[in-house]
Amino acid sequence: MAALLQVDNLTIRFPRAEPVRNLSFEINQGETLAIVGESGSGKSLTALALMQLLPRAAQIPNGRIAFGEQDLTKLNARGMRQLRGRDIAMIFQEPMTSLNPVMTIGRQIAEVLKVHEKLSSKAARERAIELLKLVRIPAPEKRVDDYPHQLSGGMRQRVMIAIAVACKPKLLIADEPTTALDVTIQAQVLDLLDTLRRELQMAVVLITHDLGVVAQWADKVVVMYAGRKVEQALPDDLFNDPLHPYTRGLLAASPRLKHDFHYRDGALTEIPGSIVSAVGETGCPFRPRCNQARASCGHHVPQLIVPAADRLVACPFTTSSKAVPHAAALSH
Amino acid sequence: MPLLSVTDLKTHYKSRDGLLRAVDGIDLVVERGETVGLVGESGCGKSTLGKTVLRLVDPTAGRIEFKGEDITVLDQRSLRGVRKSIQMIFQDPFASLNPRQTIGEILEAPLVVHKLGDRAERRQIIADIVAKVGLPPESVSRYPHEFSGGQRQRIGIARALLLNPELIVCDEPVSALDLSIQAQILNLLVEMKKEFGLSYLFISHDLSVVRYFADRVMVMYLGRIVESADNATLWSDPRHPYTRALMEAVPDPARPRQAAPLGGDLPSPSDVPSGCGFHTRCPLATDQCRAEEPEFRAIAPGHQVACHFSDHIN
């Protein structure tokens, strides 16, 4: 089966920086791909590139974003408008800033249906109520006339999801969809997203900094650091046997609920420095913070290698802590 | 005598929707050298509690004692002495640093207010503290925007430490930071605690951070404490259904996925449910819970729970 979305060598360039470089990944129908990274990793810009919503100053000097037969980087504004909201939809971290505060949520959902499905106002309103029901908003017939400020944070994110799935998109891009939500509400929203993914056979690109979310919700994980993919793996492999020093550092640095480790037992493992040190680095972007860096790491950017089946890592010196009998090749 | 002792504290706000019970009858003790973690979701009143303890917000009722002295009704002038001993670290260090002052100026202000040292001595105190929190010496002549998030939080910590406080209220000190930076800041807070003999009231929504950082944990819901226990006991034997739900809701790589443990939203603190505040979301709620408010009672030494059915849990 051909991938639903295939990103090849995507570079995003601003006049003075290249926040995303030679990024490749693909996602199949119905699959959840997580892109993990910290601020400055380029993960949100990647999401905006998929939607062709990059700021004006940004260019895509090379790379391809193949969605079905089309290359989104070559599509004109009109063509992209037809895809956006219909075939590819997006939800953001802070629903309050993405919803119109002076328009009822019913009208905001109906708007999408009127534009893309040419529904009448009456039919669109009825569909809006159905969609509110689909995203489990209680008393949807009443809520449809509410304004965003009358809803809680979790409810607003449900409304965003209702708008996003209104036209049954093939691809949903979720940029930190639960970061602004409380942990009990986060669980509800992630449950909902996953149910909808299955019911609608949507592919989901889940952009997050939360490793726990990745472990439990993703089919495949891409780890980004300073604009580059540094590791790709299935979640189990990534958490049981992280290969890139950055991924290892992240997992070691995070306090965990189930780990019986307390400050009286010792300090948390730190990753020294900050991501700022990657600016101007000609070698491996993680070199200035890496505890295993060697002189050769400063010479050039490490290529992605295939250390095991379904895995990629951009570090030549990493060895798995577990034996890998057959390092089968990946397509790329 | 405990360092901080809070009795039946209430902080109510008047709002358009009526009386908002942000903090609604809380007892809290912080012993010397102890870190008390205060966990809860947004809107539970945990930040208001922190601010009330510092008297940044006036309590509606109750009593706050610091080292045995009643500070509940102290006027602003008399509070100054106490403020030297109780400091605060905020979630967003950038918002709490004046963008037009250099770090040196920011750090000098508290010393000037409290009339500590002459110019040269103040400079020395600042240089020492800047080094202690791991910032380069030239930081003092730079402005807040020139620092990364983690470095800004180091500045916030330096400012809190300047006056040699005994208690620091940390309100979500690592929530705005990237994961790779969180560990640096948590480690720094532990080092400073050891070096200065500090006590912390550590407010956070992040259970895994509290798990690592606190000696004792209090779980807050709708303005009240629903469970309180020492760290090890709380994680191994949680007895309030809300505490359990919070723990289950944290996605953990070491555990398979589970269905969302709680439905619904936090009720509004200006329209608190009858009986037990948690009954609208509790999987175990009965008619008794809807009618009768559970007492916050000790079920073991140092372990208190406000639930009618805490004996049936586990």
C-alpha cells in the first residue's frame, strides 16, 4: 500500500535560519505517527508545512510533501484551500486562540460544512449537533449555541476536534493537542482522538513533547532535535532500547510515576546545556550536549543508519544495549 | 514547632457567578527541612493557596502561622520581615522578570528594599548567588530576553535565595520548561535545599515530578485537601478515588494504555456540588456521597483521606 503522506527531504528555510532540515517520514492510512521534540526542534513548523500554513518569510527550498498524487509544496493556494479542512485538518494546542470568540461554536462547525460540502445553513446546523455528539459533548442541542468562553478547556478542544473531523479528513494533524489540558482531561481527549481515528480510518500526526503520550498512543515515533530527525522507531523499541544519545538522555532525565526514585536517592540524570548550542553547529547538532561525543562528531552531520528492522538513528557510535540478530533494511 | 502551620484557611473571591471558593478550609503543615508537594488540576485552588500563605492574597478565614507567629493579620509593613523568610518561585520566569532591567538590577532590588549591605557588598552577594545557581558571571549585565527558559528559571531561583529564606513556595517551577531542562532545575532545587537548609511548598500538576521531589504529598480538589500522606505511602497505597484517577491518567511508557479514568470536567468552584465535592466524577459515588460531606480523617499515622469509602479502596 502506498503511503498516505510521504515527506521527502523537507527543508524549511527562513532568511537567517533553517529550522527544519532534510526531514523524511511517511504515514499510512489509519496510522498514528508521533513526532516528539522539545521547543526549537522544528516539530510545529513541520506541522504547519504539511498544512501549507508556514509564515510568509519561510520557504521550502527542497523537499516534497506527497499527499496521494499531489505534491503539496507545488500546489497553488486555491488547490490547497480545497484540501485543507476537507482532506487534511489540524488541531492546535490552545483551542481558545484558534476558535472565534464572537461566533457560536455551532456556526464555526457549520462553516466548514458549508464551504466544503455545500450544505444549507439548516442542514449544517444539524450536522454540527451530530458532530458535537460525536465528540461527546453533553447536551449538544443546547451547547451548539454556546460561545467558546462558555466552555471548559477540554470542551473547547472537543469543539476543535469536531471542526477538524467535520469533513472526515484522511489526515489529522494534532499539534500538542492536550498540552494545555489537565491530565484527567488529556486522557479523555486522547481516547476520543483514537476512537475517531479508528471510526474514520484517519491517519494522525501527533506532535508532542510528552514521552508518555507517545508511548501509549503512537504506532510509530520520530524524534526530532534542532530541525533534524535523530531517531525513528516503534514505541516499544524506543522506550525499551533508545539508541540516540538524545533519546536516551530524555528518557533518563524524566521523573516517572512508576519508578521508585526520590531526590533523597540521588540526582536526576541531566542533559547539560540547551538546544541553543545547536545553532551554527556544522557537525552533529547534539554534539555540544552529548556525553559520548568524539572529535569526528564535529566533522559532518551524521547520516541516518538502520541499526535494526523498523529503526533509524542518526548516530554512528550508538550500539544497542540489546543484541539485534538480524539488522534488516528499511526502505529509507 | 512547625515552620509553617495553616489552619482552616479559606480564600473566597467574589465573582459574577457568585462566591468562588478557591481555598475552602485547608490545614497544612510544613516542617523545617521538609518538601511538601501540593498536587491538583487547574482550578483546584493550589496557586491561590500558595499566594495566600505568602499573604499576596488576603485570606477570608483561618490562620497562618510562620515559626509560631500569627501572620494572618499582619499589615504590609510588618509583613516585610516575614517576606524575607518566605520566598516564591513562579512558573513563568520570563513574566516575573522586568524585561528592562539587567539581571544585576533585578537581583539588587530585594537587597535594597531590605537594606542589606553597601553597594560593594551587594555586588558580592549577587555574584555569589549567580555562581551558585549555575549562571556565568557576566549574566548580571544582561537582560532577561537574552536567556533561555531554563536560565531564566535559574534567575528566578537566584532571586528567591538572595535574602536567605527558610521557606520557598514553588508554583509549577518546571512546568514551562522542556524535559531536558526540567531535570537541571529540579536538581538545582535539591542542591539549594541541602545547601541552605530550605523547606519547600512545591505546587505542581505533574504527579511524576512530585513523586520525585516531595517528602509529603497533599492532593487538592475543589479548594480542599482530599488526601495527604508521606510520599512512599501515597504512591503505594492511595486511598482517595481522585488520587487514584490522577495516577492512572498519567500516560507512562512502562504501562499499557488504559481507558480514561475519569469522565466529565472539574465542577465550578463557585458552584460546588453537595456532599463530597468529587461525587460528580467519582466512579464509586453513592447517595451518601451526594448528601454527606466526608470528614478528612486519619486512616493511619500521617495518612489522611476525605472519602466515605476509603476502607474499600485497594
